[in-house]
Amino acid sequence: MSYDAVIVGAGPGGTAAALSLARRGLTNVLLLDRDGFPRDKTCGSGLSPTALTVLDELGVGDEVRAQAYPIMQVRVVTPGGREMILASNAAAVVMLRREFDYLLVQRATSLGVKLETGFRANELIKDGSGRVIGVRSLDGQERYGKYVLCADGAHSIFSKDPRPKRSISTLMGWWENFDFTPGQLDMVFDPEVSPLYGWMFPETNDRVNIGICVDGQDDDGQKSMRPLRGVFQSFLDRQYGTQLKKARQLGKWKGHPIVYTTWVGHCTAPGSLFLGEAARITHNATGEGISQAMQSGVFAAEAVQAALQGDEKGAWNRYVWQHRRRFTAGFLGGHALRAVVKTPLLDGVARLYNNPSVRKTVVRLLGSALAGTSVTDAQVDSVQRPAA
Ligand SMILES: Cc1cc2nc3c(=O)[nH]c(=O)nc-3n(C[C@H](O)[C@H](O)[C@H](O)COP(=O)(O)OP(=O)(O)OC[C@H]3O[C@@H](n4cnc5c(N)ncnc54)[C@H](O)[C@@H]3O)c2cc1C
């Protein structure tokens, strides 16, 4: 049997593509994953305002908000140890990836998309002209589609991007009985992990995840040999030593790379598209990748719909430029944020943060840099300094 689209990978990118295709009336779609659902994914599980906007467009925003943990404020700790509290007013949420990905998969199948788990894709099948026409699993099973969407994440075996991989290294853990301000997440620009940051994201009133991200490469582009476990332990001791004395760790620490690019490219081939983290579409300063993957999935669905109507070349070209228009400014903003973090600027801003006009500018600039997109006037106006 040949499907209109075969999607490899049922993370947020692949399921957003499946959902978006289904909402366009295209349900002859096969969604493949090596894992069964629900399954775990190493992730902070933070859904930004942009992620919620994409989820609204996919028709699942309200369902996610109803199940997720709402973030009411963000505590930013500067490299010099100063604090800024940014109100979020539930504009962002945290939802454990095990539950979030499962929700998206279930919604896609409820709209008619076929899900096949336990399928470990190993190779793209091509016709004599080199056009992708299907995918073969490690154990030799074959699935055919008019289009194959590769959404297999950071370790994509299909990515054909020849540029050296740039990545962020991460290490994180989960704790319960951890004492924190309800509804508050932390972004800690600790000098040890500069120019990136450490985080504390609450998943429920009692359970949090804490992690660090550091550059995966040294200045010369070589893989960083920093001893991540030691860096994480001293981050935990320094930033959360008191709370962790009472808290109980759940499971082991886990790490996973986050692959990024600044200029989206090498994400099309005859008969196939690469999307989400398989196309390196994540934010280089925050490591955010869920909203980008979902947006990328929506762009892919749009491109497949146009290609099925006969204009693959034009659709593939538009697909690349849609990504560039949507993400490049934000990714450049990420590099700017990395540069700022290395200077005393954030500490200076934190000193002036009580001034309302400074606060509005900070919310606009920092919000845009963190989100990788521009912050709207309404979002800026909604920001109040929460009562101490
Ligand atoms: C520690 C950490 C914390 C993070 N925190 C956040 C955060 O708080 N917020 C945020 O927005 N982003 C965060 N990210 C980034 C985010 O997790 C990813 O960018 C995002 O999941 C990418 O989505 P995706 O759909 O492209 O790929 P993935 O979510 O990686 O999904 C890929 C899917 O493909 C499947 N797959 C892979 N290979 C094969 C194969 N060969 N055959 C079949 N199936 C296959 C996998 O099983 C998986 O289901 C974090 C990342 C890390 C590592």
C-alpha cells in the first residue's frame, strides 16, 4: 500500500505534520516510530507561548492547557547572581513529554492517521532516479509513500545536511518534595554554564526537573570534553543545595544533545522533507525545540499538500524559505543573547529592573531573544512585576 505521506518519528514535529495533514483532509498518512506510546523523552517539557500558539492552530491548545502545569512567573538569575521576576500569567506551561507526545499521537490517530510503533527506520527507499519513495526498517520491512517526512530528531539518520553539527549538551534530573514558589520556573545564567543556562521547571506542585545546557563544542568547533556530571553537581549544590537536602531524586540523570543551526537548509530532497530537530531547527541560546518542531511540521504539511497538487519544486522551495523567514531573526537573536550573557549587561539590567520603562524594554528584548520570535505589544503590556 502507498500512503500520501509516511512520517518517520512521532515526536512533536512528526505528530504536528500528521495533525496538520489530517486537518487539511489528508488522512492517508502513516506515522512511524521505533517506540510505543506513551514513552519518555529527555526534555525540560517547557511549552513557550509560541508553542501554545501552534498548538491552538492544531486544535489541541485547550486540551494541553487543561493538563499542563501553568507557569505564572519566570525567575531569571543573572551571571552575577541578581534576580529578575518576569510575569508569565500562564502564557507558558510545562507538560511532561511522556504525556504531551502521547496526547498529540492520540489526537492524530483520532483524526484518521495510522500509527505504527516498533518500526525502527534504517534506510530511505529510492527509485531509479534517486527519488525517495519509502522507508525500510532495520528488520527489512518496507513502507511506501508519495512523500516521506523525516522527523527522527537530533540523531536523525536521514539528515543530509553536510555542515558540521553544532549542538548543545544537556544533563538533567527529576525531583519530588522540592520546595519552590508554585508556578515559577527558573532560568539561571550561572557563569559555570555560560553562555547557556541552567533551569528548574516545575511539572506539578511537587515534582520539578532541573538541568543544565552547555555548548557542545569548544571555541575551535571541536567536541567539548567538559565533565558534564561534575558541572551539573556543582550547579545543583550552588543554586539548589538547600532545597535538594529535603527533596527525593526520581530516577537517574539523563542527557541528550540539542542540535541547532542558524540558517535552515538541506532539508528537502525529491520525494522527501526533513523537519524539526532532524533539520536542526532549535533555538541556539535556550535549547527550545518543541515549538520549532511543530511549526516545521505544519510547514511540511502545507508543502506536501501543495506537492500533491502537482508543484513539488515550488512547494519545496517555499518550505525552505518559510523556515528562514520564521526562524532566522530569532536564531540570530539567540547568538546575540549568548554574547550578552558573557558581559556584565544582564547584571546591569537587573539592577535597573524596578524602573517600569526599563522593565518593558527588558521584557520585549529578553522575551524576544528567549522565544526566538518577537514579543507582541499585548504580551509586553500584560507584564507586571509580581508582588514580592
Ligand atoms: C535535556 C533537554 C531539555 C529540553 N527542554 C526543552 C524544553 O523545555 N522546551 C522545548 O521546547 N524544547 C526542549 N528541548 C528540545 C526538544 O526536546 C526537541 O528539540 C524536540 O523534541 C524536537 O522535536 P522533534 O519532533 O523534531 O524530535 P523528537 O522529539 O526527538 O522526536 C523524534 C521521534 O523520532 C523517533 N525516532 C528516532 N529515530 C527513529 C528511527 N530510526 N525510526 C523510527 N523512529 C525514530 C523517536 O522515537 C522520537 O519519537 C530539550 C531537549 C533536551 C535534550
